[in-house]
Amino acid sequence: MTEAQPAYHADSSDLVDKEVLTWERFGTATRELAQAVADSDFSPEIIIAVARGGLLPAGGLSYALGVKLSDAINVEFYTDVHETLPDPVLLAPMLDTESIKGKRLLVVDDVADSGRTLALVLDLLRDMGADARSAVLYAKSASVVDPDFVWHRTDEWIVFPWSAQPPVTPGGGAAG
């Protein structure tokens, strides 16, 4: 584990080909992804968000599936548009590993891009004795992991509604 780096905003304004997810489509995506999980033979006991990107999708799935138990695992990999660290890195604080042994976990992230972050988290949780499955809003063809539940497949850069604008700054005022 390492110390978290500053949270950079990924500016994709110069990209012509990109997938843009609006807040409205995010709501639809979350419900449709939840329905796919509900229609499967897997009933999660705990939802684990891969922070940061998986926090909002995991929250939506938690409510849509009626799963009250949730947690997050912090992983850093992307640093900017198409820029990553050499390998995904786990960041503190860590999950309570004793409480997940033998449990059915749904690991949620926004996208399985290279899939390396999702692979790291799934391997870690499975090594701890959990039955871990994965759900993502988007999966890309280059991913080393084929997630169990996927809302949409694309190979474009994805602009998520929560990262479409730069972070607010002191005295910057509220954007409308």
C-alpha cells in the first residue's frame, strides 16, 4: 500500500471519439445493471466499490438491489486520460478482511479498461475466502477480466458525469 496522490481531473475535451455518460443515462444504466444481477443466480450479501470510480455505481446498485452492506477498496491506477501508473496500487484504509470471508461479494467499478485493477481486487478478495463477482458500467475489449455483469461495451474513452468537470476550488463559485 502507498499514500494517495492528488486527485487529478482527466480533461478529455480534445478527444473526438468518446462515450459520454449523462446523469440520466447513469440512472438507467444502474437500474439495468441491477436487473441483470437480480436475474442471475448470484445474490450478493455485500457490495464492494472500487474507489473512486466505482463509488457511485456501487451506491446505485446497493439501493437498486436492496443490499445494505457495502464497503470500498481504494486502488489507484489512472492518473490522466490514457495515463496510468505501471501497476494498480492498493491504498489505505483497507477492507475488514475478516468480515468478508465466505461472503458473496459484488465488486463494482465504473469501467474494466485494462481490467488490471478489477483483477487485482477480485484476486485479493477471493484469496480471502470470498465468493467475489464483478459488475461494471463499461467493459473494454482489451480488459484482462471479463466482468460477470456489464451494462455496455465500448473501446472509446468514457466521460462520466462525476468527472466531466474539473474539481471545484476555493472561491471558484458554483457552476450551473
